[in-house]
Amino acid sequence: MPITQNPTTVDQAFFQPLNGLADASPHARPCPDFPDEDCIRLGVQRVLETSASGRGFLQEHGLRFENTPGHSNYFAALNSPRRGGVIREVNLALLTAANTTLHDRLAEIPELADYECFAQDGHWHEAAAHDARHDGTKLAVGHFYSLNLRTHTLRHLAAGQGLHEHDMSALKRIKPKGLRPEVPQGKRVLIVYDKAGIDLAYWKRCRQECAVYFLSRVKENMVSDWIESVPWDPSDARHHGVTEDRRVRTREGHLLRIVYYTDPQTGEKYEFLTNELDLPAGVIVELYRRRWEAEKVFDEIKNKLGEKKAWATSLVAKEAQAQLIAMTHNLLLTYEQKLEMKHGVTNQAEDHRRAKRTKAAAQKCAAAGQLLSALVQQARRATQRSVKFVRWVPPVDPRPSCGSRRPAPPQGPLCHFIELHYEHQSLLQLWFS
């Protein structure tokens, strides 16, 4: 087999988007014993390797390096506000770059050209081992995230405060401008949230100050008066399932829109609530449907990455962990697309399952005398990465700055796969199929 010059390992290709970002941070400081870049890579590896504890992770990592960071260095870095700032800025730079290169999953909806769309929600996991107890019980740790519905990149918005902070309390701390970071002027922002994110006065402020709109579902206790019905084209295949589109006004004077929808597959009825008055009704339905992608990300974090528990007790460490979780997600997205664009490697098994599910849904609708929305059939929706993919990427850290590297223990059949060897394409495709 011919050998390419200057081969790139999976490790190097996976971490390549991070190169130089830590040094560019205004919080960067020289640290020969444990450089910022190594600290970040180590954090990503911990997310990937599902270690039960920090000590356990370091013991495993110590098998791969002559001089792994000591417990004190590692935990001091995790609790360092300066390191936390570097991690936050690196993830922001990574996310910004990824948003310019990743597939646009809303490109098939031309009406959204002037919108940036995000699904936001809170995610909770177990308290750290040494967290204080309240009435004899350790309380869950909360974080609030934003998922870009175009690129599927993940941003950490804020850590929960207090015993169990409500979603709206966290959103109000973030403030309206914080809901449209890096979104250029002239573009609207549409936030998709579940019923926990309904505060009509707050969303009115967001719309007036920052052109930030919300989309959710009608609460059972909401009282409103009908103003007018909004015409919509039933022949538009994107509107299949829509039964009514109306404008309403609440008793507090808020002008809103309710899109009534009956799922063609199940017959279940939904009422979608928004202060966005211009988008087609079928697009409103599809955007809320895609809120489920955020739930899939949280499931991936918990069950495939094994992030079920806080790493440390301090707020700084908890925020650093959340940033590293988001960073790992974004790196996986970036590398997944690189494999597809450069080598034609896709997750064929998942593509097949998705196509099978869509076909089954269309058949079920047809049997009931209904039609499946064209947006459901056409959309290239994001999917979870397979367990195989997560476990394969990356097995070892190639950087020598923490010490001279010893030969790594065997990590699986593709541990030393050379990414630039096109001869391995079929092997890699077989692995992920």
C-alpha cells in the first residue's frame, strides 16, 4: 500500500480546528507545566472517554504520557477563572468558524434567508461528588444551551443559579442581546422553546429591542381574543397538516399568532404560539418540530458521551465542563463533515434508518388519506453520532507538551488510521455502516 507524505492521524485531524485558538485568547498565559491548549484537549478527551471521575480519567491518561498533569494541576486548572475564560473564548472561535463551513440545514426554506433560528433549553445532570446537600439531597446541576438549527452547533448560554433556576429566570439574566450573539444586524432571530420559555412581556421586549422572536406551544391557561384568520395555501406541500392560522391578542395586549396543526401520522393536535407574523404556517410547524434536535443532543451528551454528573463543585468548573461539552459536540460535527466532504464517508446506517423512517411515515399518512409535509421529506435533519463514531474519535492525544509520549496501548482497529490514505476509505465506511 502506498504511503502518503506528511500523513495526518485521526487525532490531528479531529483537533485541527483548535490549533492556535488558545494562544489567541486575551486570557492566555504561558504555563510550561500544563499549557492552555493541552488543558482544553484534555477536557475534550475527558468528555469523549466517559470517565467516572477526574482521578480515574487522569490515571487512564497517565498510561499514554510520561508526564501527565498531576491531580492538583488538573483540578486547579478546572477551577481557574482564567482557564475558564480561555475555554469559553476557544469554543466561541470554534463555533464561529464552524457556522461558516457546516451544512445549512435550513437552506431548503427560502423564507428563512433573513433569519437565524435556535432551539434553546435547559439540561440537568447530577451534582458533583462533593456538592453540598440541601435537606439531605444533592440537587441537580443545570445549564442552558442554544442549538443553531442551521448548522447544529451548540453554544452554552449560562449555568443555572440557585437550587433549581427556572428557564425564564436564566433567559432574563442573559438579556435580549445575549440571545443573538454574533448575528449580524439586519437578520431576525427566532428562538424555539418549550412551554417553560413563555413570558410574553419578555419576548415583546426582545422583539422590540433586538428583533428576537419566539416560537413555542400554547399554554393551557392562556386567554386570548381572535383578531383575524391568516390565509395560507393548502396546495403548498409544506402546509400538510396545518388546519388554521390565526392572529390573536391576549388580555395583556400582546399581538400573537397561533398555528393549528394536526399530525398526519398520529392525528394528534398541536397549537404553536409565536410573535413572528410573517413566515408560512408550515415553516412554523417545521421549526418547532426541529426543537426535538436539541433533545437528541442532550440525549447524546448523557448517554453516548456519558456526561451525567458535574466534574467539580465550583461554578467556574461547572461552566468549564459545559463549554467543553459544547466544544466536543462542535468538533464532532466538524470532523464528521470533513470525512464526508473529503473522503465521501457518511454514516450509511443512520442515513438508511432516516430514509426508512421517512418512507414509513409517508406510507402511514397515505393509508390515513393524509400527506406528509414536504419539509419533513426534503429536510436533511441532523442526527446523533453513533456510539462507534464517538468511541473511535480520538483515541490518544498526539501532542508531546505534557511530556514524552510512550507507545499508546491498543485502542481498537482504527486507532492508528491515517486520514489521508484514500485506501482506507472503504475500511472506514465499513466501520461506520
